[in-house]
Amino acid sequence: MLGIISGIAATTVVILLLRCRRKDAVSRNVDLLPVVVPRRISYYELVQATIAYDESNLIGKGSFGSVYKGILADGTVVAVKVFTFLTEVTSRSFDAECQVLRNLRHRNLTKVIGSCSNLEFKALVLAYMPNGSLEKWLYSHNLCLDLLQRTSIMTDVASALEYLHFGYTTPVVHCDLKPSNTLLDENMVAHVSDFGIAKILDEENSAMHTQTLATLGYMAPEYGVEGQVSIRIDAYSFGILLMETFSRMKPSDEMFKDDLSLKSWIEESLPNATIQIIDANLLRQQDEHFNEKLQCVSMIFKLALSCCTECPQDRTNMKDVVAVLKKIRRHLATFSDNSRSN
């Protein structure tokens, strides 16, 4: 068993050191979905679907507006994202999200079913995610994700970013990756959502500038300070999200102040104090295969740190992240299989 762990560790080191920038196809063509043209849905159908936007159907609120659960006339359960307070900014957000999601097709991206738009009302109709957000699962007292589930979810998120960065005609930068934008379907498969401030890079330029900023704590330094956008800012956000998922500590937690951040806390704790930074719900010393599992989590934290280097060019790209996480996930799955057989 330790030989397998050593093999994963060696593979991880090679990937992190080489930072290979392969130009081959996205790893899993099976993850690509058929192209489906989103349909136009009338305002009145959405009123009926959400029971006039009744509070009982309210799923969540954000700076853009509100999301409601609805049932269309054909019985399809949907999430209706209503852009309220229609200003130039929210209209741009709606247009950006439509532009990005209209042409993307991947199993780990939120599926757009349709849209409704007029001068006074704008809404996106999305596939409903019955298990809510990763944020809900991380911080609810009555919910818990095990080690394999968290690794699978983060592999899903990484696969979505790999597709956005390397599998589309031109690179797409999400710009606002965080737990509340990671949604879970009925099978606990993760779907990256909320492309309201996403940017599509052109073929000539691998970076651009913007004045639209994302969520504090998840932003890469060059994005927060200079408004510089490239696929590397998504890698940084992913690294922070990966740390948060396995430590259950928000980057905005009150313990992080002055020179202490989530990133520096984890960096200073590796490798000797890994058990002190892991979510206590994940791993206990009496657990079967404790040392092997602890080493897997340590490798995950190291991978996360490699995504969050100060220099953008040194960050691990999402192709390599997916490769490492898949190997770790396969190894963790063998522990689950062994436990069931014993």
C-alpha cells in the first residue's frame, strides 16, 4: 500500500516540478455534452413556474439578484436566476453569462435550459441542483462530506476549469470561483456556476484587464491589485478553494489577520502538522489507513499551494491539477473498497 502512495507522491512531484504545458485535448471527452441551444422562455411561464416568485421557492440571493426554484410547464425542475435592480452592471453580467454558457458543454458546468429577457426583466433558467452548494455542505452542522467525496468534488471543479482553459475555442476565465459557486446535483457531482463576471480571452492575448473584481480571499494578487485577468487567476482561486475544502476554514475567517492567511497557515503547517489543519470531521488517528489518508491530504494541500504561488507563471495549470487529483481519488477509493470487503 505504501508503494502505491509513494508512486502517487512521485507522480505529484514530477507534475509540480515540470509544470508541463501540454496542448493536447481535454482529458475526458466523455465529459463533453451534446450541444443544446437554450430556448426562449416567456416571463409569464416563469411567473407560473416559481408561483409568482414566492418566498418559499427562494434558493439564494447575491449581488446580481435572486435564484428561485421553479417547475416549467413540461415538469422540468429548474433554478431561475433573476437579475434584479437592472443597471448597466447587472445587464452586462447577464449578457456575459449568456455569452459564456450558451456555447459551453461540459458535465461539470451548470447547464443552461433557457433565458428570458426584455427591457425590464432578465433571467437565466438553469438546471436545478438539489444538493445545493459546496458552501452549504462544508459549513452546515447536520451535513458532512467524507474524504473521497471532497476529493471527487474538487476533481469535478478542476475538470470544469480544465475545459474552460484548454477545451474551448478560446480560453474562458471564470474569475469568481468559490464554494457558493460550486453546486452539487442529485449524485453529488459538482457543477461550476455563476459566470456573471467571466471573461473570454481572444486568441492573440492570453491576458486582459478589468475593473470588475471578485470575492476577497479568493482573488489572485495580480487580479486584486491590477485587475489583470488570465487563466492563472482561476488556478489561484482553485488553490484557495482546495485548501478551504479540506481544512473547513474560510479565507475570511477572523483568525486570519495581519500576516497570517489561510495560505500561509497551511504552508507553515506542512508537512509535520498536517493533522492540525485538516477538518476534524475528515480524519481521526483511530481511522483505518490513517497514515496513508493523511499523506493523501498532505499531497492535496501541497497541490493547492502550487496553484497559489505569487508568480502567476509558476502556478500549476488545471490539466496537471486534474491528473494529480484523479490519482489521489483512485487511491482513496481503494480504501473504501477495502473497508466494504472487510
